Amino acid sequence: MILPGIYSYSQQVKTIIIENADSTEFEILNGVKKSRLIGNVRFRHEDVLLTCDSAHYFPGENTLDAFSNVHISQRDTLNLFGAFVKYRGKDRIAEVRKNVKLIDNENTLTTNHIDFDMNKDLGYYIGGGRILNGENILTSRQGYYYSKEKLFFFKESVTVTNPKYVMYSDTLKYNTTLKIAYFFGPTNIISDSNLIYCENGWYDTKLNISQFNKNAYIETKDKKLRGDSLYYERETGIGKAFNKIQLEDTTNNMIIYGNKAIYFEKTKYSMVCDSALMILADKKDSLYVHADTLFSLQDTLPDRRIIKAYRHVKFFRKDMQGKCDTLIYSDIDSVFQFHGEPVLWSDENQLTARYISIQTKNRALYKINMQNSAFIISRPDTSRFNQIKGRDMQGEFRNNELYKINVTGNGQTVYYASDNGEIQGVNTASSSNIIIYLKARKVQRINFVSKPDAAYYPLSKFPEKESKLENFKWYENFRPVNRFDVFRWDEPYQDVTVFK
């Protein structure tokens, strides 16, 4: 650590002046002149005034030893007390020992050992010290005090005690006027509401505003926020994070990554953007969601969350993938809502509609609801498409596989019939309501609730114009193939370092 305030001092040395003593004795010992002063002793040396009960003064060396109730004052602001002082007039250094107290305006330092350089306005102690500054109490093994700048530098076992928190640090600079603490090394700040760690930063103890850098994180009972840079306002509960952000929510088994974030502690509302990624962790199959912006807010029940993802939403799970403009998830009912041209993929099936919602149960797929222009497409080979279309659809999952689909209103189907894996013909049908059963990811049977208008075509006679139902769209190129691919919207897949 570089310490500021190293001043040069070159001028003619002035003699220490005796201003008062009740009695004085003179003696010469080994050629050294010494004065013994007793009772109401007072010395003056330039702007320094020293008083004590008794003293030994060495005029030849321009030094003195002061005993009992020693008080040194300088410029009416600095007051230094101790049981014993050795003062050297040549370099204006006071060595104060036993029951030391330094008072400088609002600052009170207590220790048993301090050396104070009057030329540099610098005090230094070892062996432990305690500083009282307003409502803050600071302790450390070593300390430097620059009285002109009102700065303390602390090293080894540094502790700042405030009514609202306790701060532990290896090295700390403290501006007693501004009441700002600067950290240089591993630092922990512990309060009733959270734990803060960093290795560089500052804390405004007056305004309760702080900035934390280098391996910084803020940890509450169930959340942990990391980032290259964290900004925190304790009074308002507002926190901001920048670069390589990681927010862990242990209650909901959720992790959020990004490069910009803001968190409101009182309302439990947070927003993350710039490479935002949410992971709903699960031992069997975790969900990865990317969007331009992720929001997390408290639901109507305590400890329950609503997650909102906006713009360029893409998600990946081994059993289901998807894309949309907006995704909303509530952990009260475990329902995902997809808005804005949603496209979902489940095994071989592509699912689209104006609005789609999925209900999960025990973190497994349970039910799907597709409203307005519902469309399901699968691919039996590289050039043909099985299709189910209707106004609305409701699907059910078993072991995370779609096994039943209810089509309600204007149901239409195009399905290719195969024998031993070879396509022989095409079934087409339309009916107001249809029930479709699937097994092993393939259609096993189709039940038409009302009388269908159906036809069967040998493959060679199937009209090309009927091979695709109206509003057919195939989005396979947009399908995320792994968890990294959620960051690709319309560009080829690229690796992303957020997972590294």
C-alpha cells in the first residue's frame, strides 16, 4: 500500500522553550546537561505545546522526556495524551507511550504506543489501536493517521463496527471527514440482512452507499449476487451489478447470469440484461432461458417468484425447446406462458399457436395449452410433414413425452402412413374436434369426435397442393440444439463464455 502525505521539511531547527515549571533542578551527567522540571510543566516548540507533571529536558540535544498526564496540542485541533513522551526537537517527533489518546476534532484514537511526526502531520501505532469517529468504531493492529488530510490507514485485523453492520478487512483507508472507508484486500461486511464480500472498493458510512469490486458478492439468506462490480445503497436496498453477474436463488433452485443487473431488496424485484441467462436447476433436466432482459419479482405469496423474459427469448431443456418474444413463469402454479409468435419443440414435434402455456408438475412436463391457430408438425422423413391443425389444442405429457392431444374447433390432419418404415400413403381428415394419441413419440391413433371429412391417397397420387395445410411454417433452423444455442437468434450457433 502506498501511503500519501510524505512531505519534505528543511528549515532551521528551533529550540524547545520552557514556559513554566513549579520547580527546576539542573545537573550535568557525563558531560550532558539536563534539567529536571516538576509541577505544571509547560514546553513550547513552534506550533506545538506540551504540558505534563514532570519532565527531563536536554537543551544540548533539544529533546525532553515528559512524565505523567502528558498533553501535546497542535494548531488547536490535534490533542495527544499519554503517560510518557519522548520529544525530539530536531525532527519534531513525539514518541507517546501508555494510555495514549489522540483527539482530532471528531476523531478519538486510543492505543498504548504511537509515534507522531509533527512535520508530516503523521501518527503511527503498532500493537493495536481503537478509533472512535461518530457512530463508527475502528480497530486494527497497525495504523497511520494523517491529521492534515484527516485520513487513517489501517493494516492487520481491521474492524469497523457500526450500529447497522460490522466490517472486517485486511487493509483499509478511512476518510474521517467524509466518513468513507476504502478497501484494499479481502473484506467482509456483516449485517442482519446480508453478508458482503470484496477485495477492493469503498463504503460511505454516512450515506450507507458502497461500491465493491474484485471477487465481490452480496449474500442473503437465500440469494447470492456476484459480479465484477457491485453498487449497493443500504438505506434504499437498491443494488446494481456489472460484468460477469451471477445471481443464485437457493429457494427456487435458480441461477441468473448477465452483465448488467439491478436489484430492489425491499420489493425483491430484480432485472438482468446483456447476455442474460436463467437456469432453473434440476438434477434430471435443467431449463436454460436466454432473453434480452430478465425480470424477477415477488408473487402474491411470500418466497414465491414470477420470472419474466422479454425479447428474443429462447430456451433449452432436453425434453423441450422453444422461442418466443415474451415468457412468463410463476412458481406458485409452475406454469410457463409463451407470448409473441411462440414456437416449441417436443421430441419430433413442432408446436405453434398465438398463445401457449405449459404446466409442470414436480419439475416435469404435465400439460400444454395452445390457443388460437394451434399447429403441430412432425417430420416422418426429410421431405414430408405430418400435421395437426385446429383453433385450440390441449396436450398431456407422461414421463415428459406428449401422449395425448385434444384438438378443439376446425381440426385438420395430414398424416403419412408407413409400413415397416416405408411410407405407403397419406391420410387427410377434417373434423371440428379430434383426439390424437401418441406412443413412443409417434401417432398411434386418431379419434374424430364428430364425423370427419377424410380421404386416403396412395403416395404417388397425393396432390402436392394438399401436402401442407394453410399457414404452414417450419422453424427447424431456429431450434436450439444445446444449452449454448439459446444465445443464437438468427445467426449460426456460436459458443458463449457465460458457462465457462
